[in-house]
Amino acid sequence: MASTISKIPFHGTKEQEEQLMNVIAEHKQDKGALMPVLQKAQDIYGYLPIEVQKMIADGLGVPLEEVYGVSTFYSQFALNPKGEYKVSVCLGTACYVKGSGDVFDKLQQTLGIKGGECTPDGKFSLEACRCIGACGLAPVITINDDVYGRLTPDDIPGILEKYQVQVLPVNCEQLKKETFMQDLSLYLLDLVQNSLRAGCTWVKISLAFCGETLTLSVQDNGCGMEKAQCEKAFSPFYTTKTKRGGFGLPLFRMACEQTGGTASLSSCAGEGTTVAGVLCINHIDCPPLGKLGDTMAALIAGNESIRFCLTASGKDRRFSLDTDQIVKSLQGVPLSTPEIVIFLAKYIEEQTQIIRGGVEENEKSC
């Protein structure tokens, strides 16, 4: 699943845009139009960059974060273009037990990209796949139609040299550490969408790293809930009569508890809601589903009338972002401008990783 906002410049043509507009016009009045429009948009462009997502959101009259959420949830959609050479690593059972996970890490390190991404020159794209029917050769990778089997990580540089790839040094350990933040971003997306459905005008998001734990809280000023509703809000079998529907709260609590942490909710009718969770970071082992920076950028761009305040803090480091201040500094440039979306995604991701890195440095020095 390619869930990272593409950093490769978008080069769509006028003809492609006209095709997309015709597709949107054809499906605009249909119930559940988003999925078929996304599918046909990917057929037209080959992938779904943020610029295309913005056109779809505007054309269908839906929030950008909804388009982004669907695009990142379903594995059929790609947010990055495919490279000239498509590198696929089999992570099926036979290959995985023979070490394909280490081979995948080596490819990320060597190519300088993560799974689902494309190198800046458009030459290589990398993805994980399930069984390709060559279990006797495990572990296996394919590069376009070429198959390579019985591999070790040490074989990768020599194989890639055949395709004249430039080796880029990347911290492979950092790639592994990003996995949890990627998964967390979709829980955050669900929680913020609950806030938006509750009619809020501002949302405050806080990330506090402390040792092996992360405390995440989402506060809003939307319509709150009565005490009886609060007591049932974490149950997946309870359909609240407020505007805070969906499975965001139950899934978030489940994620917290699976790591050995807890989740809580405080709310008062007419006064807003705060959801908080404590997660034990080192107990997380799950596939990447999104990225914090990309998710926040999509939420901000898709809801320009909402004030978002984001803070992240560690033992001795802190950063904050307030969209009201950003809007003033942009002097009329919309937050949904693709260049602004990409900048925000990169900035938030970098700052959060700096803080997380600082916490780990402090742990090592103790």
C-alpha cells in the first residue's frame, strides 16, 4: 500500500484532467461515487497524487481527508507513480521465514525509499507482495519480469547494479521505527473525523513521548456527549445518537490496550470532547498504514475553516503548529495548495521524528 504523499513533481496533462472531470460528472450524483472515481482516476494517471485527490474532492464536494483516507486504506490505490523498474518483494509465509523481511529492509536502505514509494528519478519503485508461486526459490524478489530467488541481503547491491542504480545511504533502523507512527496516523484520522462530524471549529492534537510510552490526545469544541453515552462510546456494538458515529473510538481503545496501554474519554454535552490514549511504543508490531505528517496535512488542507493546533513533545524538545498562524503567513494562499500540503506533510513528519529521536537518545544516555 503506497500511503506516502508523493514528493515527485506532478506532471498531469490537460487531456488527463478533462478525462477526470468527465468521470466526476458521470458519477457525481451516484451514491458511493468516491470509489469508482478513484479507480478510474488511477487508470487515467497511473496513481493518485495529492493534486488528483484535490480535484476529486472539489469535484465531488467531499472533504480532502475523506479522499485521502479511502486512498490510503485500500491496497489497490497507489499514491506514488510506478518506476521504470518495479521491484516487488514476496512476503508470503515461505519467503518470510526464509528472510524476505531482511531483503526488503536492504532494498529500502539501498534505494533510499520505503515500500510503496518511487525513487526521485522515477527509475525504481518498491512494494511488498504476497505469494507469487515460487516458494521453492524463497526468498524471492521480482524486478519487472525478472525473478531472483534464494537471496540474502548481501545479494541486493549486485542485483541492482545490473539496472544501474545509484546506492543511497539510508538509516534502516529509522525506517523500522517509523512503522508505529504510520499505523497511528489512521487512528488519528478517525478520531479527528469524529470531531469534525460533531461540528467543531477547532481541534487540538497532542503527542507526548516519554520513555517507552506515547500519550496521544485529541480535544475539540464540538457537541459533547451525555454521561450515559460516554460510558458506551468505546463499544463497537453501540450506535450513538450524537454525531460521533463510526468505529474510531472502539478501534483506538483496542490499539491502546493491545500495546499494554489505556484509552479514556471525557465529554460534556455542549462543551466538547477529549479523547486520550497511552500506548507502549515498543509493543507495536503491525504493517504500515499511513503517515502522521501526510494525515495531518490532508486534514488541514481539507478543512480550511477549522483551526488545528498540533503539539509534539519529548523530554527536552517540543514543537507546535497552529493553522491560524500559518494562514496569516501565507497571505491569501489556500492551505489546500498542493505545494503547501506537501510542505506541511514533510515538516510535521520531520519535527515528530526529531522529537522521537531525542527521546531515544536520552534513553541510551541514561
